[in-house]
Amino acid sequence: MSSKTSNVAKQVMWNRLISVVEEQAQALVRTAFSTSVREAGDLSAGVYDTQGRMLAQAVTGTPGHVNAMADAVPHFIRRLGVDNIFEGDVYITNDPWEGTGHLHDITVVTPSFHDAELVGFFACTAHIVDIGGRGFGADANSVYEEGLYIPIMKLTERGRIDTTLINIIRGNVREPDQLIGDVYALSTCNEIGHRRLIDMMQEFNLDSLQEIAEFILDNSRRATLERINALPAKTANGEMRIDGFSRPIDLKVHLTFEKDRILCDFAGTSGLDKKGINVPLVYTKAYACYALKCAIAPEIPNNAASLAPFEITAPVNSIVNAVHPAPVALRHVIGHMIPDTVYDALDKMLPNTVPAEGAGCLCNFQVSLRPRTDDVETDEDKAARDAAVRSEVLTFNSGGSGARPSQDGMNATAFPSGVMTMPIEATEHVGPVIIWRKELRPDSGGAGQYRGGLGQYMEVGAVEGHEFDFQAMFDRVDHPARGRQGGADGAPTEIRQDDMTPMKGKGKQFVPHGRRVVLSFPGGAGYGAASDRDPELVRRDLAHGYISAQACMRDYGFSQAEVDKVLNAVKRGENYS
């Protein structure tokens, strides 16, 4: 690149890098075996300079992966050594503390060479359905029980794959074809990113990425600091109580605006839990940075420089700074609550800026299906049992997001993860599970001037001949989303079997043949007083079935006559206004 290259040309190259990594991510979506990647987008992709600094990230992906992966590539460089990085190499790990927070995330890093010189790295992460051990859930007492650990190592050296590693992985997981397919998909998407990068470098006659890297990082740093330094010098505390595993967890944060930085300290937060809901600091940093960046500098692209001014600290062996060998499989259950905790403090510093609390963590569950083990009598039952198969089915679902200062919350939409709700058809395709019901949950969004987003109803069972273990990964059972500025709380999570047998919000639980699991996912909280809501929006909610007639009268003061007028108009197909 010439020293006379204009800033406009450099901006074009920056935009080109973003498109390169988005193509990288989309290639992973198209080729991945796991439904969590293909259908839910639980992945990330990015490009890095030779020092391991993230230059650009894909739009597709989750903050927990992307922001954690920003710290991961330097670990690869340090562990492997710069003299041991060769053209044709591919590196791999699922280290929770040097990757993205738990063993169920595979991170693959590929060095990119141009004219035999190292010019950067591509990295990607995907959540895989099974990594062995106890399976995806909070039941383990240490990380050793949670599955196969892959240290930072070479998957491929100079183009030759390590078949011994592949065989070890295959021999330790329940879904070997699926997992190995995902590993190859991760490696391939990095290769696609590399090819597009080389095309770009040849087009712009670049020998290295150094100059464009400095342009990206300098401008991102400057823009982020401008936003931070325009804020008033303030400090505030935020807190939230959530369900935890067997006891409530208190999340606490102290937020400080200073010159050139924002300090976010989680001192006072609960200590480690005995079960796998603990969070490595890298994941805590990922979601705390995301929350702050969304509120303060949302338009500035994510990279190493735009993240650097947000300094996140937490006491060692608190639940948000778990160190080895703490169990961390469900680190997302706590980690996804971090933004709302930060926003509790931020609302006191920047009023009318942040949303009310939402469902927070994803409403995930995993179903481990097998042939029924109870006594069978009829030939038909025996045939169904004999035809039954073992299978692991993981599905991602969402509650409602919190209402915003000027808009309603989003229904069945995951914030902060951004992971998509998986279609029923995709879930049922991968195993003998049946989703009998999946629909929005009326009245679950908290009332307010702006209503919280709705949660969902789901009813889950198995194909005839099967029984299953149901691995619950929920929160908000005992501590629903809290309203802001006078808004009402969202509805809590509810879980039971269809015969009214109660179930727990977390942990593996047996469901016998013929039974179903009935789920009510939480709603987001409301923002502002319900008395200030536009009556036309109330009528719309009633007409669409988002709120019941009872809620319309109880929360928004409508009369029975007004409710009947709307509902009768809907029945006649007329305008309900």
C-alpha cells in the first residue's frame, strides 16, 4: 500500500474486510452439521493481524463468541510460538479460559500467508451439540466431568491433518459424525476467509495488512474515546438477583465513567457455584463490553481498539470470574444476565437510554432420547421400542426482550445473545422428538408505557417407543425480569410435565415414555407507567392476542365495553380502532 493511499481507499478496504468475515460466517452456517449453528447462528468469525488483534468481525454471530474470541487468538500465538506457525496450518481448542467460555465451543484459528509471509489470522467459533462427559448441562462438579478438553494445538500442520486427534475426538463424544463435520466446517470457513483476503490484497496491491490495521484500530480507538469522554464523570452501582442452581445468585457491578475509559467492577457478586453455571472472566468481559458498547458506541465496528477502553474486573472465584477447574458448561445462563446488571447501573447515569430487563439467558434445553425401559405388553409397543434410536437433540429458544425507552420489547427474541429461535422442523429433523406446541405467550410481557416482549409456550415429547432425559437450562423461574421507570415485571419461567409433575429450572430430569414437558418461557419487563401507554397500542395488543381482555382492563384501565368493541371488530374482520 502506498503511503499516499487515501483515507477513502482505506475505508473501502475496511468495509471489504467486514464483508470478507461475513462471507466466512455464512460459509460456516451453510456447511455446519449442528442445528445450533445452521439454524440458530450460534457462532462467530473474525480476522486478526499478525499480533492477534481483531480487525473485523462478522455481523452474523453472538457477542459472547465474538468478544471472547477477540482475546483468544493471542493465546494461540503465545502457546504455539511464532516460529511454529506455518502455511497450511490449522489450530483448534475448546479451552474455556483461552477460548470462549466452555467446552462446548470449538474455536479454530488459521494463519493466513501471502507470498509466503504471514499477514494475519482467521478465527471462528461454533457451539457443538455434544463434547462427551455428562452432556450439555449444569450437573457437573468440575470441568473434568463436562467433556473432552482439547488444548490449543494443531489440527493440521502444513496441510496434513492430525488423524490421531480426530480419532480421540470421535471416541469421546456421543455424536462423532456431527462434531467432526463441524470441525471441518470451521476449518473450511477460515479457508474461504483467507481466499477472499488474498483476493483483496492482490486487488489493492497490498504486501501486508499493517497499514490498514493501524487505520482501523486508530480510528476505532479515537471514535470510542470521543464517545466516552463526552459522558459526565459519574459512578453508580447495579445489581440483580437470579435463580442460580440450588440457591439465588447476586450479581453486583460498580460502574465508573473516567477519562478515556469505563471501569466495570463486579466486586460483591456471589462466589462460585458447586454446579456448572460459573463464568470464566473472558465471557464476563464479552457481555459487559457488549452492553456498554450497545449503549454508548453502537455504530463503531467491533475490533480490538473499540473494545479496549472498557475495562472489566471481577474477584477471582466469584461466579463471574471462575478459574480452573470450576464447572462452566452453562456459563451463558449467568453471562447473559450481565448486560441487564450493567444496565441497572447505567440507567442511573444515563436516564432514558437502556431497556428494561428481559428474559436474559436463552431458553435452551437438550433432549437425550433412548428406547423406553419400562415394561411393554403389546406387540405394537414392543415394535416401537425396538425401532427407537438414541439421539441428542439441542434446541435454542427465547423469551421476550425488555421494553425500550421508546419502543416495545421484542417477542421471543434473544437479548443479549442475538441467537435465533430454532424452527420446529429443524429440531424434529435431527432426532425422534416432537414439538407439540410452540406459540407466543399472551400477557407475559410486562405492562408499561412500552410493553415487554412476549415469551413462548412450548410442549415437548418423544416419538412412540422412546423415553428421554430433559436437560433444563432456564432462569427467571423465581426472579422474573424487572420493569424500569414504573414498568411492570415480565412473567416468570414455568416448567412441568403434562400430568402436572413439577420440574426444576436447571438440571437433567427423567421423562418417562408417553409424558410431555410443558414450558412457559419468560417475558420481558415493561418500561414506564402503564397509564401512559397509547390506547391505540393497547387496542392493537388486544386485537393481536398479545394481551388478554383481563389484562387490558386490569393493567390499562379499559372498560368491558371497550374490550368487547375491539374483540367484536376482530371477529367481524373490521378495523378495531
